[in-house]
Amino acid sequence: MNFIIILLICLSVHEAKAENWKQLFGLRGEWKIELGDDMKRAEQHYDDSKWENIYAPSPWEDEGFPGYDGYAWYRKHFKSSSDWEKKTLALHLGNIDDVDEVYLNGQLIGSHGVFPPDYVTAYSEVRVYTFSSAYLSPDGDNVIAIRVYDRELSGGIMRGRLGVYEDVDAIQLNVQLSAAWKFKTGDSANWKEPHYNDSQWDKIIVPSFWEAHGYKEYDGFGWYRIKFKVPSNLPEQRLILLLGKIDDFDEAFLNGMKIGSTGNMKSRDEQIPGSDAYLQLRSYIIPSEVLRANQENVLAVRVYDGFKDGGMYTGPIGIVTRDKFTKWQKRNKSPESIFDWLFR
């Protein structure tokens, strides 16, 4: 009996640790739906006025589409607020049966499962799609478009606490670098140099997979660059650069100097199979002499992706004092597993 009580307590601790989301806008209720498939439906200004209404979450079989298997699109508008700009945001869309791609204002922010012909279901997975506030419209009018494929039985947005959420445990950055960066595929040592001309490079939202920006199925090298300024007093403190999680390996250069890396790109082909580098949070100490106060700084990140998704795909992205980072790290340290605790 005592063992069961201890087990329940441990489970409740773990569950409480996982509940770190605060709802900013509820998405439960009336959505627009149209059967069939057309990629134009992902566009922000697509006219869905003649689409039918559907309640979500609920199997579409229970909402007037009995026996339907195949493709369908959902769309819904929501209002954002200017105070969301510095928050860590995510769309929570519950369970979707079977496969989905989610677009915010026309930008792909995530997917689960695999569409035909190489169909793989993801009906049991809970959809949580983080996104940068840079995706939001300046006027606050935003639209979510969801492409759904159902193979059999029930289909659609099935269940869950649908909404736009804030990660309340997110670190409060001193310099926010979640924004539009410059991006180019390929590889050149010159691309780390602060005075390199990247004006012809593409723009890409960070964080997000580069597949969401027209680089589907691209594996190999890619470079990111961004220019930014910092307050005059900030370089006087010990600072840390946070680059979130990167798929798969990276090297970070600040004003031309290498300040950190994860994975050894020289032996990348040997590391990729079974590598967990893509799950590691990138946190790199910034040498005090590198950062320039009240001047333009250039951050360049070299990335290698071995297979599937690639790029700087999730935050936090920015600069923070070491004191803030240490406190946040301790507060969010994953608790040991129940079995580790019981049998250590």
C-alpha cells in the first residue's frame, strides 16, 4: 500500500511538472471545413466564406460527414495581442486523425504522420506546435489552416484543449532573436564573416524547420545569419547564447569568432545514425570581448542535417545573463524517473 501511495505522489509530481502552458486564446468551437485537397487553402487570404461550419474538437463523422475518409481542410481566424511578442507560443490542437499539416498565416509550422502514398498514421499523438511571434499579423488578425488526411474510421480534429498557449516556464531573454533570419543552403567558410554581404539570401523564420520554408527533403549544410544590437550595459555581465534545438549539428559564430558547437561535422556520417544531438539545447558562453555594445553584431550559425527535418527548429533563441539561465535551468530540470528514484 505504501508503495502505491509513493507511486501516485511521484506520478502527480511528474504530471504537474509537465503542465507549463497557459491558454491565451481558446480555439474550441466553430471552424470552417471543406472536403478534398487544394494547397491554396493554406494561404492566409484564401476565401473560405462558402465553406461549411464544423465544431472542433469532434470527429467529422459526428458533425455531418458520416463515413468520409480522405482529405479535408480546416480553417479558423483568431485575434492576437501585441503583448504576445515576447512570449513563447504554441498551438495546441489535441489529437488529429490521422495525418496533418498546420499553417499559420500561410506558413507551415508543423506536421504529424505521413500523407499518402507513404502513409503513416499519427492519430494517437497530441499536437503541440511551437511558433515564433514573427508569424503573427501586425493587425492581430490571424488564420490557422489545417490539412488533414483520414484513412479509416473516425477523422478530423478529434479531442483536446484547443488553443493558443504560452509556455509560462520559458526563460525571459535579455535579447530576443526569434525573428526573420537570412538563410542559404550550401557551405562556405566566408559566410561566418561579419562583413559578408548576405542581402541576396532568403529570409527564414527562426525557430522553425527549414522544410517549412520551401526546402522540403533537403539534407546537407545550411547557414543562418542575423544582425542585432545589445544595450550598453549588457556586455558587462556574463552572457549565454541560446539557440534552442537544432537538427542535427551546428557551429555558432559571433562577429566571426566561433563560440560553440554541437556534434562533430567532420565525422557527421558516422554520428547521424542514432544521434540525439537534435534533442540537445544549444547554450554557449559568450566571450566578453566578442559582443559589441550599441553596435551591430552578426551571428552566423552553420547547420548540418543528415536526414528528415532540419534547421533551428525550436527555441529559446536569444541572449540571456548567466544568472537568469542558471535559475531557469534549475527550475526546469527534468525530475528523475520514478524507477531511478525508487532504486537509486
